[in-house]
Amino acid sequence: MRNNPCKTELKVARSQRNKLRTMSAKLKEMCCEWDGLSGWLETESEPLILVRRWGLQWLNDAEK
């Protein structure tokens, strides 16, 4: 990677990918907290996780 002209872009993409993974774990945890309290909030939080998955997949594809 030392001579890679996209070195900075790769670092940013990896950093964002790691942040998205962390966000995903926190969103899943938040969804679980609503279990038994509000079915709507529990299920409507799911689209946030799906959007995060899309972003993570996009970053993984971009790195290849």
C-alpha cells in the first residue's frame, strides 16, 4: 500500500467501514431494548440497520 495512489481514500474507506460496523452493533442493541415495550419502534428501527448494511457493502465493493 506504500506506493498506492489511492492510499488516503483506502484509509478513509476502512475507517468509515469500521464506524458503520460499530453503528450496526449499537443499532441492533437499541432495537433489542424496545423488545416488549414497543413493537413499532423495534421493527421500524430495522430499516436503519438495512441502510447501514448497504453502506458497508458499498464500501467493501469499492475497496476491491
